[in-house]
Amino acid sequence: MAPGVLEFLAHRITSNVRVLEGALQRLFAFASLMGREISLDMTQECLTDILRSSDRKVSIEEIQRKVAEHYNIRLSDMIGPKRVRTVARPRQIAMYLSKQMTSRSLPEIGRRFGGRDHTTIMHGVKKIEELRGTDRSIAEDLDMLRRLLEA
């Protein structure tokens, strides 16, 4: 086995020792069938599904906090009823990132944004998707926020 493979797996699969054990068994079986030594590339190829599900999960609250911080607005405004653009646009960005980066449903996202209807969330997501293509600063903000949240 190539050096660093075990450390890689230990850092990436932290949720459950059984998942780690299953991943190792699958990896050994795959290497045996292929007749190759276990490398980091083979590990990533063989265990893509396990590694993806073990990636750190981002919460809606964490997204709201980072977006509010980035746009220098209060978290209470993010959830509250204010409709001024300085609050509404960051709120829509947080809705968009919540839809993209979590597995939560639209009604669940709506509840976390002050009990908003799922159609409001759909509108916010659609608006940011449109602006992302036309407004360079929003596209850059989205990329930067996504990197911050994934770190």
C-alpha cells in the first residue's frame, strides 16, 4: 500500500468506524481483483461514494452566519421581514447556497429563513442563478462564500 493512503482515509472517514472498516475491505478487494497495489488515486476512484458522503456537512445556520458576516448585516435581518435590497440580496444568496450545499428541502430552508414559503425560496434561488450569470461581483461572492464554507 502506498504511503499516506491510511492517513488519508482516517482523516476523510470520521463518522463511523464501521464505515472505515467497510471502505478498507472494499479497497483491498478492488486492489486484489485489479492486481494492482493500493495507491491514493485508486483509493479515491474506488471509494468515491463513501468519500463524498463523508465530506463535512454544512448547515443552513452556518451559511446564514457567513453570508451575514460577509455582507455586514445582522443575522436577525437575514431571518426577519425586511425587504430592502441590502438585506434581501444577501438573504437570497444564503437561500441559494442553502439549496446548493445542503440536502434540505425547500420548505425546510423556508422555515430556517423566518418561516418563508417554499415558493419564496424558489424565487430567491432562481434570482441568484440569473444574477450569477450577469453580475460578476455576485458570482465572485458566491465562489468565495462557497470556499469559506467548504474549508
